[in-house]
Amino acid sequence: MSFNSSSNALAQKLQSRDATREPTWVRWTLLTIAALFFLGCLILPLILVFVEAFKQGLGVYFQALIHPDTLSAVKLTLITAAIAVPLNVVFGVAAAWSVAKFDFRGKSILTTIIDMPFSVSPVIAGLMLVLIFGTQGWMGEWLLDNDIKILYATPAIVIATIFITVPFVARELIPLMEAQGTEEEEAAIVLGASGWQTFWKVTLPNIKWGLIYGVILCNARAMGEFGAVSVVSGHIRGETNTLPLHVEILYNEYTFSAAFAVSSLLAFLAIITLIIKTWVEIRQEKQVQHKQDSSV
């Protein structure tokens, strides 16, 4: 008993130590640099956005938020996210399942394509859509003949947002599914479960927290996308302006109070997203710890 207790105490002592053995002053220096960086580059600017938003008083603030152009921008932003996020969830789950569960030719090409929006500038993504759907684009003449409007309208904004947010769900699920392996799915199939039953009863419960995490990131990027949407929207006030584009227009017109008021709305949505993201991470860690304890 004494040997076991001493071994457990030694193990806990080793686990409690830091992964590295730098002197205390090095660790505190690094922590101070990191804290100053986040405070100066992230926290302080965010606080200043809210300070400037309420600088002229609550009346001016709420007047900017209930302006018809602002409400139109909010509506378009929510519609875009409501379309782009579910589509990317379907694609992300299918792509992650294909990459993690199957071996096939072109697997590396698929993963490269998934990562493409990370490496391509959003402005370039918007220009690609102009080359496809514009008047002089590949499909421009056919679209004009059939009276179909995609560019400088909601469809182009949705397509651009989908392109930019494609990797978030898939890239969150691929390593999770690869780490889990295929044993549970194979066991379910051996017991007579169909493909859909295996997915709903085995795969989905195992990836639900990772999926929620990917959806949160995808939704945050969809609502905050600027570059690609700016190229394809046409900046038509009250029709094709999302919240980030509306902020730019207000700022360029020197209506700073309204610009910061709308910016604070985006910042508030970002804070809510971070809170939900943190909650999901905590739940996911608890679930992993519970599984480890159960296996022991």
C-alpha cells in the first residue's frame, strides 16, 4: 500500500509539473508578452468599439441600429448564414467521413481542395465568381438570356460565403474522426445496422461536440465575411449590403457613431460566439475525460 501510494504521489507530482523546465522569469516574461499583445491588439480595440458606439448616447446608438438600412443588412447577413452554414455542415460531414473512414484515389487531392479557401484571398474568391457569373463571364450571356441574376444579388453573396466557409466544419471533423477509427462503425455493420443507422447511432454521437464547434466557427465567419462579399455584392444599400459592408459605407460617409454602433453589434455577436465556443470546448473535454475514466 505504501509503495502504491508513493507511486501515485510521484505520478501526480510529475503530472503537476509544467511540460518545460524554463526558469520562472522566462515563463513570466512570455506570459507578460502574450498578455500585453492580446490586451493591445484584441481586448483594447474591442472595448474602444463599444466606447465609440455609446459615445453619442443611447438614443443615437439605437437609432443607428433600427435604421432601415441596418435592419436590411442584418436580415441579409442572417439569411446568408442560414443558407451557407447548413450546406457546409452537409458537405463538411460528408467530406470528413470520406477522408477519415475510406481509402481511395485522390484522397490527398480532396483534402487539398478543402483547404483551398484558407490559402486563397477572399478578394480573389470574389473575382473568381465575377469571372463565372459576370456579364463577360463564362455563364454571363446564358444568365442574361434567361433573366437570372446571380452577381450583385443575394445568390452571389451566398455562394461567396459558402466558398469562404467550406473548410471550417470539415477541418474540425477530419482529425476527430481519424482519431476515433472505424472499429465502432464496423461493429455496428456486423450487427446488422445500415449505413444511415450507423451514422445516426454511432458516428454522429461521437462527433457531435466537434460538429457543434465547427458550426459555431463557420457561422461566425459567415456573418463576418467582408472581402469576397464586397466584390460580388455591388454595395447596393438596403439590398446587397451585409453588416460588414454596411459598416464600411457608414464609416466612409463619416457617420462614425452609426458605424461603431453597427460594429458593436458584430462585436456582440462575436462575444456570444466565443462564449458558446468555450462552453462547447468544456463539454467536449468533460466528455473525453468521462470516456477515459470509463475505459479505466
